[in-house]
Amino acid sequence: MMRGGGLACALLIACGSASTDPRWQPSPNKTPRAGGTLHLAMEFDVNSLDPLVAADEVMLYFTHALFDTLVTYEPSTPDDPRAGLAFRPGLATAWTISDDGLLYTFTLRPALAYSDGTPVAAADFVWMLDRQLQKPGSAIGAMLLDIAGAPEVVAGTASHARGLVAPAPDTLEIHLARPNAALLGILAMPAATPQPHGREPDRRAPLGTGPYTLESWDEGERVVLRKNPRHWDAAHVYLDKLDFLENVPRDLQFLKFQRGEIDTAEHLEAPDALWLAVQPAWAPYVRTGQTLQSYGSRMNVTVKPFDDVRVRQALNYALDKSHSVRLLQDAAVAAHGILPPSLAGFNAHLTPYPHDPARARALLAAAGYPDGFDIDYVVMANDEALRLAASLQADLAEVGVHVHVRSEAFATFLPELMSRTGPPFAKATFGFDFPDAADAFDLQFGTAGIADEGTSNLSFYSNPTLDALLAVARAERDPATRALLYQQAELIVYVDAVWLWDYHQKAVEVVQPYVADYQPHPVWIRDYAHTWLDLGPDGEPVPRAAP
């Protein structure tokens, strides 16, 4: 597909002030058309296509496209914040759960195959899940410990988890030692994809079951995925290719989008979001969706001054969350905790800590810091994070807390954040692996999540009362009862001010007028499995006619 053709440029010149409008015709069709390449860009690079270790947001764009799982999620819709959170069949057509919650039985779709034509068998899931349990650094190994025999596997005293059984080529049984109501969500993660028995996933040569397969990867520059003709739902995968540019700054992405070089731009810089907000012609092509992402600041509760709950509460009262929301162009909502409003267990009776500098100063004085204190604050090196850090710095200075902001590259920032010897005060982000409160609470606030290096519990917070409550909630199968248990858990970490809570961000993406059937997904974020392009007879976008 050509980008930025001469006819479109001539139209833009002829139209004068209309050049701020989309240069292409909107899609008048409702029936999907097959074909075309979707051109995209992203701010970071891809470091692996191995689903066992690729677990961050950028990797998710690719692992979700390359690897299908037993269960997946319904499509998202623009008007329902909970749309996209319900399970639907993936590689399994159906599943049953025993009354005691200890046996999950999955029936696979007939004639499933990997992208190279190798048949998929239930034993492939046994191999891959068992491998996850044994592999250091696995994306989901620690989440599978409720499988019968899993503790022995981790300890190295058994070669196979007893609870993983394939009684027939199309049947998988998972026996649990303890109920875990979050299991379906764990099994929907790309890391739970099958692989042929004995095959180790390859970071550069993925063998998957997803709607796309890898065509080429010029590391640091470009990743190209092409349609997988052997996918079980290939008839409803319309694009020929997804062409991703790596390491493209967000402001440059938007310039490329305006020039017609890419078809979609996401996570816009503030000036670009402001520009779009006052362009009525672009309003139909801005896609906004809920995400399962929470932002705040980690405070290491085991070191001074953050070992005193009054200090942590004081900082929560000092921070004006409305500043963060405004800086993000209203593409966020203020947070009272780690659970986004769309998630079951969100406690609607709690409100974010109000901006109350007087109360913050009183709490600091009671904790022995009447004149405040000085503290370093570490963020990832990008413009948005630095703007938000400057706002936090100003808010906390009002109560005598002098924040010294330091930025680091992502490759340095993340290991420090996950280390006990890392900075006690730092920007923290939690992106849910699956839409269940257990994912956040077990990882971020459960004692079992604490490690000196590679910790998931970023604040090193330990509370036996919370641990006991989380164990009950994880096993509870009644959704209403389970939601109430997690509301109680939210109240505990809210009162203890384990994080400096800030905001939940929305996904905002703008697409060219010919990009059809696309909406950011709350779990997958950028999911183009069923997107299509309404192109002209020549396979090119149709230029907008001059008025």
C-alpha cells in the first residue's frame, strides 16, 4: 500500500485550512473485506517473542496475535466498560468445572494445527504448562502452583505435575490441590499457549496457533506479522499483514499518522491529544477504551520514612490527583487503589484520598517529620512520566516534602524497581495479566510476592490478615461473595496507604477513516484480530474529495 500519495497531497494544498481534516474517505461499508496491511508504530522495541517470558504490554501486542489459548475474552465495545472481560472459547470449544472447583476439563476444537501444520494435541498443553512450572522467570509459573503436584515440580523432586493430564488427544484435565477461581484468567494468558511436546519456544522463531504468524523481524526496527491460514478462525481474520515499526517516539508516530504513513497512533503526547480534541472531523476516528492499568508510586514500607503509615497517608493527602488527570488530557480517572472501576471487587464506597495539605502536614508532624523531609523519586525516562513527576514534586513540596526527580531508561528502571535495594520511592505501574483482583493483590500485596530481587510486591508489604483474606478470596467461587472479599482487601491496603495512589489510565487511539471494526481491548489493549481496511479497488485508501 502506498503512503502519502501525490493526489492526496494535491487535495490538501487545494483545500487550504481543510488540511487538518482526514485525507481519506470514511468507510461506508459494513461488510468486512479481506486484504491489506495495517501499518503501526510503537515507542519501544520488542525483546522476545517467547511466550514463556514475554509478559509486558509491548510483548502482549505480539504474543496475543501469535499464540492462542484454551479460553479468551469477548470483544470490547465503546459503550460498556466491562465488555471484553467475559470469557469465551478459544482453542477449547467448552470446559467444565467440578463442584468442588478442583477439576477443570477442556475439550479442544477439532483439527487444530500450529502455523506450520503440526496438529495440536492436549498433551501439548501438558508439556507447556509443566514447562512453565519448571522454568525460572516464567511469565505464569508462580500462578500455577495450585495445580496438583506443582510444589514438587518447583522443588525439583518430580518431572511432571500430577494434575496435568491428557486422557485423550482432544481432552485436557487440570487437577488442583486447592481451588483457584482465577484459573481461567491465568489460562487465557499467551504464556499458557501449547507447544509440541519437547519443543522449547524460540524468541525469534515462534510456532503458534494465533491469527498471525511471524514473517520477519529486523530487531529494533520492524516486526511484520502475516495472516495464519491454518488458524481455526481464519475466515474472520481479514488483514493480510500487521507491520509494526519499533522505537518510534510518540510525537513522531503522530506526524507519521498525519502524513498517512501509518494507519493508527496510540498513547498520544499531550499536544497531539489536545489538537485532536478540537478537530471535529477527527472525532469519529478516536477510539477510547478502558484499560486494566493502575498508576501510582511505590513506597518501600520496610525503610524510613515509609515504614510509618502516617507518612504514607500524608503523601496520599498531599497529592492532587486532578493534576494528573488534567496532564493526561482527561484520559484517566483518579484512583483510590489498584483495582480499576470496571473490575469485580472494586470498592465503590471508597473515594480517592482528597487533596488536603493541612491534614498531610499534621500526619507528617505526628510521625516526627514536622518540617517534612527530602527524598529521591525515580521514574522512567519519558516526557509523560517527567511531567507527572514534576506535578507530584510541586504537590509534595506544599507539605514540606522535597522530591528530587531522577529519570532512568526502562532497562535500568525496571530491575531497580523490583529490587529491595532499589529506590524506596519510585513511579509504579501495574498492568493486569488477566481481569481478576487476585492478579493484583496476590502479586503486589501478598507476602508470597516478596523477593529481594525480581519482587512482584514492589512495596515489600506484608500483612498476615490480608494474606489470610486473599487465600479465602482466591478459592471462593461465588462471584458476589468473592467481590465482597476483595472489597475488604481494598480497604486494608487503602487505609495502610501501601502505594501513593494516583490514576487509572484509559487507552486512546486514533485510526485512519478506512480502518474498520477496531476498539482498544481492556485486556489485550491493541487487538487487530478482526480489524479490516475499507480500501479502494486498487487496494489503496480512497482520498477525500475536495469540498
